[in-house]
Amino acid sequence: MSGTAPSYRWHLRERLGAKGIWKTTELVPLLAERGVVLSPPQVYRLVAKVPERLSLTILAALCDILGCGPGDLIEVGVTATPDPPPARRGAKVVDLHELPRPRRARVDPNRQP
């Protein structure tokens, strides 16, 4: 059974280019002016990669710098997820709830080593 998953595209690099900002190091002081202190490597990752998480403070600062809205930086969509591979013929399916549970170790303070 296939499904869908949310996806998004990150357009920060394109927006920076449209504004004439070609080096990620140029963005560091612009963010700092707005109270967002990030190291040059952090800013590089923010521009070069798709962020997994993004604070609203950083998003607001980027929108202010670029004169745009969040929708101009983040394009939201939906991606189809593939069906899981079919089970191989003869493959044994193990129900983990039926496996024996390990016994808890007990420490005997009177036992001599």
C-alpha cells in the first residue's frame, strides 16, 4: 500500500542570488544585525542544504533580509511513498511479542566472588 508524505523545497540559495548575495559569509553579519548569531559553517549549511529544522527567528530574519515571505523560501508539497517490498517466498515472519523476554538480573550482596 503506497501513501504520501509531506515534502518541501528550500529556495534560500535562489533568493540570495536574486538579491545579489553570492557568498554565504555575506549573510552572517546581516543575520547578526537582526539578532541571529550563527557561525559561517552554520550559515553555509543553512544555504547549501535543506534544513530539517528551522527556528522562526531565523526564518523571520531571512524574510526581512530578502524582502520576502516564508512561502517564497519554502515550497511545500506532497511526495508519493513507494510500496514496501513484498515478503520473500518462504521468509519467516517473527512476532516480537512472542519471543521470550530476558530475565532481570539480580544482585546477591552476600555472594562472594
